[in-house]
Amino acid sequence: MQIGNLIIEPWSKKNCIYRIIAIFLVLLWLTWGLVLFQEGNRLQDRLNELQLEAQRKEDMLRREAIYRRAAMGNQEASSSVQNAVDAFLQ
């Protein structure tokens, strides 16, 4: 292969070490990219889990608040009826 005035012979003893080093560096770079990609996916999955957990807690608190409001409303309604009956009897 010729690039300008530079002639690169395929796998000659002269450039064998440099080609092996270059191939090793390319493989190392690809491996590093794959590891970063997988780590990003793991972090994204964890973030999604945390968001779902926060949403579940928020929904649970909302349902609990609705239940308490309904219970207090029922309690007030029963006490107001009781007071009306007591007022009628007196």
C-alpha cells in the first residue's frame, strides 16, 4: 500500500510490532466504548427504577391522603347527624 511517498508493506518484520500495537489500541478503544455504553444503560435503568419508586410512593401518599379526607368527612357527617338528633331531642 502506498500513501504519498510512504510505502507500507503488509506485515513486514519492520512494521509488525507497530501494527500489533495499533490493533491492540483499536481493540482497547472499542472495548472501552462498549463498557461506557453498557454503564450508561445500567445507569439509565437505575434512574428509571428510582423514578418509578418515587412515583409509587407519591401515589401511595396521595391515596392515603384521599382515604384520610374521606374518613374525616364520614366522621364529621356522622357527628353532625348525631348533633342534629341530639338537638331535636332536646
